Amino acid sequence: MKRSRLSGGQAAVEALRAEKVRHLFGLIGSAAMEMFDALYDADDIDFIGVRDERTGAHMADGYARASGRAGVILAGQNGPGATNLVTGLAQAAAAFSPLVSIAGSLSLEHVYRGAFQEVDQQSLFGPVSKKTLTVTRPGRIPEMFREAFRLAMTPRRGPVHINLPRDLLAAGAEFADTDFQSPQQYRIHQAPAGADSAIAAAAELLCAAVRPVIVAGGGIKNSAGHPPVLALAETLQAPVATAPGHGDAIPFGHDLNAGQMGPRGNPVASQCVREADVILALGTRLGFNSTFYSYEHLNPLAKIIQVELEPTAIGRHFPVAVGIWADAPTAARQLRERCAGLRIRDEARAWVEQYRRARAAYLQDRDADPGNAHPIQPAGLFRTLRRVLPPNVAITLDAGTLCLQATDALNYRQPPCLFTPLDFGLVGFSFACGLGVKLARPERPVVSLIGDGGFGMTLSELSTAVSHGINTVTLVMNNRCWGAEKAYQRDFFGARYIGADIHSPPFDRVAEAYGAAGFSVERAADIAGAVEAALACGKPAVVDIAVDPAALYSFRRDSFAHRSG
């Protein structure tokens, strides 16, 4: 057994190398200088220097979701550097994204003395992480890092935070080479299959159904588990609706892919779920974005079969006929094998043919609008994007009225390829997330849709994109307002606008000032050319698209029902 004396900073970097970390997002700071110095010699770790810890966390989040590995963000400064991480971790927690965040912290002897930049980082990160760890001596650094990665990657996945006191990073300790274990030495590698009795009961319900529907969620998308789901759907002749934000769980183009369901989904998928007599929920909580916790979006008489890797999610929001604790793709494969020899009812075949006709008519109507109106309408923009974006594109979306309209208006062909804020509804997520997605999947074009407000929050990361050659295309849907809130003021508060309208500089010229490529679009006829040029330019690119400020929609009408009438 080989032993070496390392500083705490060196030990932290060795722990990252043991985890096979290839990209480390971070912002330099004095509290973690020993760790940054150790990174200088780590040629196998690409340090991506960011301009803000929040956006760095979004990059790590996008990297994690696109790669299936833990994303890592390092805030070098205690206090403000650490507090800037909080929004990014809250976002990752809502998306169950495996993030490991690291922050320098006060020297242990200065804690509770009101020291410079002191904040209780142990308490700070508790509500937005699966666990917060503070290292107590340098010899425990490998153990703490191992625990953080284990927890981040264990279902249900999510962010874990490590505080590294600066005095421990500077101190030395003896380490054995066995202290730095590879993931294969300490992590689970196989998720559970469904119990035979539960699979049999579920199969019986599905094969007896008249109007069966499968709802595929993050448990399918995040594991690239669509092949067994499609095989099951074909066996049952059942439409597959996808949970909102997971429209890429099933590739677009399969005739059983109904698209995203629920209050923010398309009418065909949503109607299928409202009419279904048996709903197979695969890897989805049937949570807020899918249902608003209301039977308005589910048939209250339907028998629900819910397959979840997180047992506490089963039946949490809606009672189930059969609950199956299992890996969703594995359970789909089991159900398909069980149903293969069973007879599908003739009524079910008639139901799926009715669905197919409705889906074909919906897609035909969606593409019928020529999309050349002026000012540019969201539907026209999305129609053009469906035509010009390459099949292997990865798309990131922001929160806000325009991106919510885009959620089921684009085509997602090669999963995973859709990355959204999901339940956290964060404005300012998309651009930074796209940079992380691009580093995880450099062979794929990455297009980020974002409003002018959200891009204004995060455009300083253009410097990061240019410095590191992260060539994404950002489409700024510029409607000169905070659109969702302006829609609520228009629809429920008598158009008494305050704080809703915003002014921004020309984003194409801002991009050029950073060294990126910039394009400006005022007319619908110019969208395709600008997007194609941006994709081909070989640089980070921003396309500033003037969208009709009146094209607003109140998505959360339920929140203002008390003001209706």
C-alpha cells in the first residue's frame, strides 16, 4: 500500500480524479486557493472558470443531466461565493439532478466569531441539498467526497454540498492510495426490478383496459429507457403521453408518442389522460406540473399503476391500484413480457385509432400556419425551428411565458435532448444550462431558448463560452417585458402594469462585444437564415429575435381564480 503526504487541497483534487471528474465548473476565491493550486497540476480535469457561482451551478446541472454523471461546481470564496450557489442548488434539487457543490469556508478557529464573510454554511445549504457535509479534519476529505458523490448519484438523485474550511485545505495529512476509491468500488450498479406479483396485477389491468395510457416521466428519460416503453406501448397499442419537461422521454416521430400532457401540455395528450381508464405512470410522480394536484387533469375513475424508484412517491398525490417499487425501464420490460401473451381488447384497438387520428390532425394544424406574421408570433417562431433545427439537437428552455409555450411546440428526436427548470420555474437557467449540456455532449448542437429578461440576468457567461470555446446557440425571444407577470397583470389586475416592461441593449451587439457571433431578427422570414447561420458559425452565438410583446398567456390561471368573474 502506497502512502503519500498531501495538503487538504491536493487531497480534494485527488478525490475528484478518483471520481473521474472531467469538467469542474467554478469561480476562484481565496478560501480554496490550495485546491485551485492543486488543480494547476491536474491536466485531466478541465477547469471551467465561470462569472457567477449561480450560473456555474446551472452549467453543472446541465452537464449532469446530459451526461448521467455528477456535475461539480466549486465556489472558491466562503460567504458570498457560497450564498450565490443557493439558487443553483435549489434548481438542481427540484430537478433531481446529481450535483456536487463545493465551497471554501471559514477556518475552524474563526467560526462563531463574526469573522469576515462568515455565514453558517452548514445550515445554509440544508434546505436545498440532499445533505450538507463540513469537513472536520484533512484526513477525512476522501471519505467526505465519496459520501457526497454516493448520495448525489443514489436514487432519487440530487445535489450534495461540501464545505471545506480553508485551514484544513492548507494542512497536510498522510493518505493511502486506497483512500481514493473509484465509483465502481463503492456504489450500487443495478436498480431493482418489480416484484412478480405486482407486475402480474399491473399486466392484468393493462390488458383488460379499454382506454389504456402510459405516462412516461423523468425515470424513463434520465435512463434513456424509451425502447422497452415503446415495445410495451406497441404490445398494448396504448398512447404514450410524457410528463411536462420530459417531452424527450420518447423520441418524436413514433405514432404512439402523444407528446406532453397536463395543464401545460398539448390537447391530444391531455385528453388521453383525462379519458383513460387505466394509467400506467412510469417514472413520474404525477406531480404539480403534470396535474396541478387536481383530477381536472386525470380521469378520477382511472385505475393508476405507478412505477417509481423512490417508494415515497408512489401514491403520494393520487391513490394507486398497483404500486411498483422498481426501475421504470426494467418494469416496462417486465410488463411487456407479461402482456405479450395476453389478448388486447378490441375496444382498446379502437381507442388507439381514435387517438392516432386526433394526433395527426393536431400536428397538421400545428404546421398549417405559415408563420410569417409581423410582429413575430411564438407559434410562427416554433414552426420555423421545427423545420430548421437538426435532428440531433439538444434544447434548453427557460421559465416564462414564451418558453412555456415552446415546451410541447418543438420536436425532441434523440433523448435526452430537452432540459428545462422543471418544478423550480427558474428564469435565467437556459443559457448557462446549455453550456453544461454542450460540454457533456460536444458532438451535438445545443440551442438555448430564453427570454430577454432571463438572458439579461446571465449574459456575462458569454465570456465563459468564448474563453472555453463552448459553441452553443442562444435564441433570445425578446418581447421587452417580464411576460408571465405582465399577462397576469393584464388578465387579472386590470392592465395596471408596474415593473413588467424592461429595456435591454441589442443582444446581438453585446454578443459581438464579448467575441461571440450576434444576429438580429425583426421579421419572421429571417428566422431560418439567422438560426442556420448561428449553427454554422463555429462560435458561441446569440440570435436576438423580436417577438410580439402582446403574445402573452396566463399559464397559472388557477392561482388567480379568486380574481376571475
